[in-house]
Amino acid sequence: MKNIYISAPFYGYGNHILKQSGHNIIYGPKDLKSSIKDYHAIITYVSDKISESLLDEATKLKVVSNYAVGVDNIDLLACKKRGIKVGNTPDVLTFATAELALTLILNCGRQIKEATSDVQKGLWKKWRPQGYLGPGLQNSTVGIIGMGRIGQCLGKMLSHGFGVNVIYYSRKDKNLSYAKYVELDELLSTSDYISLHMASNEQTQSFFNLEKFKKMKSTAYFINTARGDLVNEDELIMALDKGNMAGAGLDVTDPEPPKENAAIIRHPKVFLLPHIGSATLKAREEMGIIAAKNVLMALDDKPLVHEVIDA
Ligand code: DGY
């Protein structure tokens, strides 16, 4: 019997798979620094930082199974050096995350935050011909930065579902039928909505900064469902205050959650969600099953369902 640590309970059948395995399941939160030495496997979330110094204590650990597609919370090289496998949960959350990016686009473009907040504050007195006017999606251009699984799914939703002009910037031209590859500057200066879908790593930290915000149309919206650290948040606030762009729809921040008094929380031009990109019942169900199977496969010395290998 092995010890499997899960930093907080998750939803769905994956729990049953773990319980049926006969291993000892330990639910957190616990102080990992002092307890990781006892664990053979851990299931982690984006909020769990798995650093090299933590792994120094992890003498029995065979696998870190991340309940996420992004693995920027894990020191991959340190895991590799120690022969610890890393698993993740790609594909099953692609639709859900693209759907949330679309939700943010629609919410920004139709002034939904302002409108619902007025209703709740009792400010809906009569129909206003000039109230809550937004650009909407019709005839707009959406620029997608990072055309991996989620970027492509969003591109198809926008192009096939809304007939929107979709352009993208990525490491290379992918010859897609529903979206046109353009250089970054062209995307920045011509998009009505810009949606970020890059991976977070050392090279992409603060990728989106004031220089890039300044190139956007003053009427455009910036959407981020990827990772907060891809954006220089102080410069985002600056750009919003200076009117370099119309607003931002964000599902991620850096740090998460933001500090209590952070401008990003109450900024009138920011529509902020608490990192819920994958939060559909279906996506979370499947993420749990893969995370559980990744653990059991590693404990049996078998190939993981999804192993992260690019350290
Ligand atoms: C991921 O999977 O990387 C998301 O951010 C959390 O679901």
C-alpha cells in the first residue's frame, strides 16, 4: 500500500478510482515541506508550487500528477533529475477553457458587468437607449495569441459559430482554414479582441506589457484565460487608465488570488473571474479520472495516460 496525497478533494469518479486502488489516500491541505517525505504520489493543483527544495524532501515520491494542463507550478527539471514522473490533464479541458474565453469576449463586448451590477444596485429605472452599448462580436476581428489546442478550439468557435474574422500569432503558421496567421504587430493593431493562449514558462513571463498594450486599438479588449504571469499586471492597469484599450476580461492573475487591495479586483474596466477556465462538470470529471489514473500507472511502473516530458 502506497501513500497518495491530494492537496484538496476534487469532483467526480476519479476519487472512486483512487479509493478502489487500495492505496492510502491522504487529503490536504497539509504542510507539504514536512510531510512530502511520506508520499509516493501527489495530486497537485495550479495553486501548489512544487519546487526543487520541496522535492529535496520527497525521498519516496514517484509521481506528481497535476490536475491541470499547465505545469508551470512544477519544477519539471528538478522532477526529471530525481526520476519523478509528471502527469497532466490535456485535451479534456480544451473546450471548457475556450468556452470561457468566448464568455469573457461576449461579456466584455456587451457590457454585462456594468449591466448586471446596475440591476443589483437598483439602478435599473427605465430602458436606456444609450445604456450599456458595446461593440458586440458582429463584423469584428479576434486575434488569438498562441494557437495550441485551446487557441484552435476558440478560433473554430468564433469562425464557425459567429462568422468572426479570426487571426492568430503563433510560433509558426499552421495553415488553418478558419484563421489567418499574421505577424504579432498586425494582430495587436487590428484586433477588436485579443485572447491570450500561450504557455507560461521562463521565456514568456510578462510577455504582454505596456509596449504591446499601446499597439492595441483603443476600442479593443484584452482577454486572458491562460496564466497571469504572461502579463505585466501593473502595465495592464496603466494601459486601461490611459485608455490604450477599452477593457480586459481575465480568468487569471498573478498572484492568485490577487492581493486584497490590488487594482485589478475592482477596476471598472476589468471583468475578473477566479480561474474557472476548466470548471465544467464534464471537464473536471475527466481531469479527475486522468489525474487518478496517472498516479496509479506511475505506482505500477506503467506509462502514464498523459506524461509531461519536455523538461
Ligand atoms: C489548467 O489546466 O492549466 C487550468 O489553468 C486549470 O484547470
